[in-house]
Amino acid sequence: MHIVYPAVVSALLFSIGVYGVLARRNTILVLMSVELMLNAVNLNLVAFDVWLGDRLHSGQVLTLFVIVIAAAEVGLGLAIVLALYRNRRTVDLDHLRDLAEPDDDDAKAPPQHVRLQPDMPDIATPDPNDHHDPQEAHARRGGGTP
């Protein structure tokens, strides 16, 4: 087989992956596009390894390393996506701009307090009269003497 065919397919896969990373706003689709780009690289590695006739098969070995890194990236990426969804109820990249620099209007606004649940107090304003006693908390939970 000629090297042009896998190289063209790899270039097309990589181009689709780049388009997905640049054009998509959904985090899951961006992760899928990154995986598509990594698979294009894997295809190139294996194709050039076969074409060059490497006796050590270094292209295939490097492909295995890329697959392992891609699996770790998927696990970590999905964990981050799940944490973002739990905290912000969205995985849209346009809405995940809390760490971006504030605009002029946002800089003048007072900081907002975060409520974990409606019946819980603000995180930013702790109760000054709350003195934590571990034995009292253990007794409130129904435990005996520690």
C-alpha cells in the first residue's frame, strides 16, 4: 500500500478534529475532537512505521504510549466535566468563564455569595457564634461516650 492513502486519511481526521476543537462549544464534543486528532496521529505513526520498515517497530510502540495518554486524558477530562456539571449545571464552554478576567461592569459589582443549599448560610459570612465541639456533635448524632 502506498503511504499517501493513510496520510490523506490522517490529515482529514486531524482537520476534522481541529475544526471540532475550534468550532464546538460543548465540552464533551471538544474532548471527542481531541481524541480524533490523537487517532489521526496514531494512524500516521503506524503507517510510517510500516512504510519505513522499522525493525524495532518504534512507531507502533509510540502509538501504544499515545493510546495510554489518550485514555488518561479521557478519564481526567470526563472527571472535570462531571465536576463542572455538578457545580454549574452546564458543560457549555461559553458559560464557563468564571475564571476569566472581569469586564468593567463586573469589576464594579459587589461579590456574590454562594449558597450551597437554600437553607444553608452564605459561605462568605460564617456564623461567629458557631463554636465546634466534637463531643457535642458526636452526642447530637446519637453516639455514646467517645
